[in-house]
Amino acid sequence: MPHSRHDWVDVGATIEGIRRWVEIESPTGEVAAVNRMIDRVAADLAGVPVRIERQPGRPGFGDTLVARTDGDGAGILILSHIDTVHPIGTLKTSPCRREGDRLYGPGIYDMKGGAYLALDAFRRVLREKTARLPITYLFTPDEEVGSPCSRERIEQEARRARYVLVTEPARDGGKVVTARKGVGRFEAAATGVPAHSGSRHRDGHSAIDEMARQILTIAAMTDYARGITTNVGKISGGTAPNVVPEHCWISIDLRVPDEGAGEEMQAKILGLTSVDPGVKLEVTGGMNRPPFKKTPAGAALFHHAQELAREMGFELAEAATTGGGSDGNFTAALGVPTLDGLGIDGDGAHTGWEHALVSSIEPRTRLMQRLLETLE
């Protein structure tokens, strides 16, 4: 298949575009900040021949933006999220900067770098009119907290698509993702009996002591051989050092390889009971992302991308099933061929040393462009 007439990439201009995005800090819960990022995306689509729809978010969430080309029938759906995990102010301690091949900045790897590369490819393909299928580009505001607001829209668009391309970051040196574990999120709350820890210690029932026992039980559910992991990621409770604590709360993350394991582990976590009869334990939550299984159609999509990469002079590999969830879990579960991990290469997602690799900008942008030009 012939290459686009202009498949070069202006790396300097791309770095500047990525910097503009990264410097709009957009943690999920900061609605005004997320919407400033959506404003930026809309501005970067100015002059591009697309129909833009902006859907207001539910209370507590930013807006969703959809850019759609003309054309009938099933086409290509691109998925990017523009929310990040880093709190506003992170730029002061971790500014956007370049050090050799590394571009640093909060959210640059997960996933503003990859989202910007895909937008750049999308604009070029539309201006050159080289796409063979209609394309819908969906920018969402809440992926980092499980996509509670945007899941319905993602699934609605996926049902109309022939292929889904997800701009989550590349893995392990440039690998794309063809399978992901399912994700569960739970909360557990313990309510005990408060008492003075000196004079009335015997009268108290400690919510923290109870939760400590539950945490050990939850940790023991991890089974690396089966690909099951549990993690208590947040904890809070108590009132003062000299008070037997009445309250304690934890958040629990679960990753599973398949639906059967998901049902089993969900039942175990929701079925936790208090060891101390004087403490009430309540557990809520459940599976919030289905497993993303590799299917024959998904494998064919990967092999097509692999051939395009070879044409451009590099080898594209697939990562082993990853524990990280994405919005691709939703589309793959609907049976739509989904290729994930098409974003920028780098490392350090959600950390102070998060970075993208400059050397990955050109090949990853060109790969996205060629996918948009050749899928039919």
C-alpha cells in the first residue's frame, strides 16, 4: 500500500504540542482543569474537517469530546483519556523538561504524549484525505478512576466501530497491548466501639485492629501463579492516639485474568466478615473493567500493525497480558478488534519521574497514521 505523501513528522513541533498539553494539569477530580484540557484539544482540532461534539460530564467529572469524520458504516474508533493522576501543583516540582532522549512531565507518558501523537496523525490523515474508513476520536475525562462517567459513551461508539485503537502508552520498550486483566475496585469500612485507650481500653472494639486483620486476609488472596493480585491502596481511620478507633476505611484493587476468576474473587472480597463481633464490617464494590482477551480478530489487527511497522523499518512486538486496565477492556469485551498501547514509549507512569522518549515520537506517530490510512 502506498505511503502518505507527507508521512514525515516534525518532532520539534510535536514536542511543543505535547508540552502545551502537559502544562495544563488535569487530575480527574478537578473539573475545571479537565475542561481546560478539553478546550485545548478542541483548539488543536480547529480547521480540521471534523464534526465536534462536547458532552457535559456528570457532577464531579469533566466533559467528553468527540471528533467525527463524515462517512457511513462502521469505521475506526480512537480512544484517549486526558485526565491524569498527578495533583495540581506537580509541575512546580516536576516541570516539563527534556534531558537527552527523555521528556519529563506529569501525565506525559500516561497518556498525554500518546494522545497528542494520535491527534497529530489524525489531523494529517484528514487533511490529506487518505483514510479509507470513517474515523471517530473520543477524548474522555475519567479513565484514571475507572471511567464511571464515560463508559457508556465508549461502549456506544464501539458498537458502531470496526476497529478500536487505544493510545495508552507503549510497554516494555515499544510493545503494543493485545490483552489486559480485568479490574475490580472495592471499599471496606469498619465501625467499632470507641473508648478511652487508658482508662476504658477493655470497653473498646478497634476498627483499625479489625481492618489490619482484613488487610492480611486480602493480601493473602494474591495468587501470582493464577495471575490474580490484590492491593489495599488507601487507608484512613481513627481520631486520636488515646482513643480506641471507631472508624477505619480502605480501598481495594483487584486484577484478574478472566471472568471466572473475577466472579470468584469478587465473591470472596464482598464476603469478608468481621473477626471481632464488636466491629461492623461493610464491603462494597465489584468488577469495573472486564478482562480484555486476545481474539483472532484482535490478533489480525496486531499483525496488520506489525506489517506496517516493518514497512517503516522497525519491529513491533506485543506485550504479555498486562495487569493495567484501560478503556480498551470495554471495547474488547464487546467483541470489537482492539489494539492498545499505541501511545508514546517511556516509563514511570504515575510517578515523579514519569517520562516519554523523544526517539519514539516519529515511529509511533507514523504507525498511527498508517493504521488510519490502511484499515478497511
